[in-house]
Amino acid sequence: MQRIRLRYTKRGRLRFTSHRDFQRAFERALRRAEVPMAYSAGFTPHPKVSYANAAPTGTGSEAEYLEIALTEPRDPHKLRVLLDESLPAGLDIVDAVEARTSGLADRLTASVWELRLDGVAPADAERAVEAFAKADSVEVQRMTKNGVRTFDARPAVASLETHGSPADRPTDQPCAILRLVVRHVTPAVRPDDVLSGLRAVADLAPPVPAAVTRLAQGLFDEETGTVTDPLAPDREAAEALTATPAAAATAPTPEGPA
């Protein structure tokens, strides 16, 4: 059984698709592309697809991940092209590797988010970010199925900073861009929780809902503060596998006894 890991996006209006909507669209794409899927056992078999840490409905993303299991081997690049052609524009398959390591979900420990705050002056956003960074704790509330839950959003935020100004907006319209790196903890801290925190510590309240996009997710490097590519270990394992036969073929043959 071959396992393929895919990175896909949610762009434009497709950011408003729910995770269940994407599941349905992806399973249709698998059938259109005639992918030899492995299925679960039982009375209602399902294609073996594992989704990892999907972005909330309404947020865009450049870094969503899933893994599929196949009954027959396929070239990851060709499979990516076939699936991408079978999905609507905005739900784009942008990367594919053969799974050669374990624990993809374990490597998704942090996300990089971009928050676009239309109607907010960059200077006001900068002051709010400074207040958030200086706070020892930032309590926010979220409505759950069990009622209102209060928790501290500050420890999960590895970094929060303003990030220039958008080039595609008129200069007379204020717009602040924030770049956020948040650790995946329990309870999960989402970008809207951080926005609630900015409102709590600095009374920052954008006049329109923020446009939120996940730029990356992967393993968080505490030393550099960066988020690494979770598919890199699979690529490195594949490169090592292909390099080994080549090295063996060029190695000198030991001479036998005279």
C-alpha cells in the first residue's frame, strides 16, 4: 500500500467552504481522477483519507495537509496534477510527496497566519501588538457547545507583529497587516481569539471582519521562531533512497586474490 501526502489551498471565495464541503469535493476529485484508493473495512467502506488540522471555515489557507492510501503505486507529481485538475479553482493541490516517514500530524505544531485589518491604521495596530506582547496573560472568551469558555490566549502566541502595508489597496484607505505565529495547543488558540485579545488589551476593534489566511504550518523551531515544512522529511528520505543505489553503482569493486 502506497501513502501520498498532499498540500492544498483554500483561496478566494473557497475559503468559506467547510471542512465537510472540502471532503465531499475531494472524494469526487478522487473518483474523477480514477485514483486507486484503499478503502476501510466494515459495512460502509470509506476511502482512506487522513486530514490534519484543517483551518476554520471562513479562513483562507496556503498550507492544508492530508494523506491518502493507494492500492497501486502512482507518481506523486502526476497524481497531484490529476487531482488539481479535478478540483474547483481555489481548492488547489500544490504539493505531493510519497510518505516515507511517520507522524505527519505530529509535525504540525504551529501555524503562521496573516491577518488583514481593513479600516485599521498601521500605527494603531502597532500599539495594540506592543500591548499584547507586554501582557503576562490575555484572557479571552469563546462560545462552545458547553457554553462560554474563558482561557489565556497569550502563551500560545510565539510571535505577533505588524507586517507592512498592502500594495493592492488605495493609499487613502487604512489597512494593517499582522503576521502571527501560534503554537497548536489545547485549547486551540485561533486567529479570532488573538483578535479578541487585541480588543481586550488595547481596544483594537476592526470595523469589518478581518481577512485571515494561514501561510504555513509545520514543526515550530523554538531557536529560530520559524515554522518548517512538514513534508521535508519525506523528500529527504526519498532523496537518500535514490542516492544510495547510485553510490553503490559507482563504488569501486574490490579486487579478488591474484
